[in-house]
Amino acid sequence: MLTNVCACLHFQVVKAYKAAIQQTLDILFLRGGTDFITSSDCVSRDSADRTLIAWDYQSTAKVSNQIYHECYTCPSLALHPLEESFVAQTNGNYMALFSSQIPYRMNKKRRFDGHKVEGYAVQCDFSLDGAILASGSSTGSAHFYDYQSTRVLHAIRAHSQPCLCVSQHPVLPATAATCDWAGEIKIWH
């Protein structure tokens, strides 16, 4: 059925954005769709001013490239489902919290740490109600954080290879899927 639907759709480029940077690692549309955030692997020893860039969807202009000032790349972005915030998974072994409203400031008092990223494209994910933030880890574990307190609620040894993604089920409570570097997928309850 999906194949038939996709065959009827004709996609074409309607806008193009030029970041003049290296790889774009992730794209996150913010609520309302007027702006979006991109993460890149463009980090130097002295400056990380292009690690996260906010873009205006209509004009294709950069809204800000002064969002994140630490010298780590951010392989994954996740939008909070209810609050005006988003997180960026960093290769500094923590997830940073940001406002999803202009001027897109980082909350320096709240960060989610306890897992390892170590250069892998480790993903992060919010529960449907936004109360739990989940992350994989290069150590093979899956970490579940309380969004309000930033404390680790639970960490499970999920895989023997790096755990690249933890996805929380949208309907079944306390159910999540994990996957690892070797292609193994597990469902947890």
C-alpha cells in the first residue's frame, strides 16, 4: 500500500539552504514549522559557532549560529513534545537542553549525563508526555532520564555493541525498542 502511495507522489526541491559547513548530522523542525535547527560536525578547537544553526524556513536565512558554544558535535536532536525546548545529544557525553524559542539559549543548569557517546551517532528520544528522555550509549546501555530533575531513572545493559537508539513506544507504557551498532534490535518492557 505504501509503495502505491509513494509512486503517486512527485517530490521536487522547493528550497535550498547553504550552510557552508561540513556534514549536516541532524535536522529538527521546531513547533509551528517556521524555524528548524541543524547540527553539523563543524567544530574547531577555538570555536563551535556552527555546530547548531537555526534557520528560517521561509527565507532560507540563518536565524542564529551562536546557539551552542562548546567544542562538541551534536549527532542527534529531539524536540520536547509539550514544552518549548529541545535537546542536543553531544559527543561530550551529555545531552544539552535548549529553548526552542528565539534566541535559542542553552540551559547551563540542566544537562543529562551518565551515558557515553564517544563519536557514535547515538540518538535520543522523549516519551510521548515528555517526562522521560532516553538515550543509547556507546557502552551498549540504554539510559532513561527524568526530564525535570535530569537524574538517571534507569540504565539497562541492552547490547554488547554500542546502543545507537532508544525509541519509546507511543502507546504502550514502559515499552521501548533499542538497536545497536551490529544491527540487533530488542524490545523492552
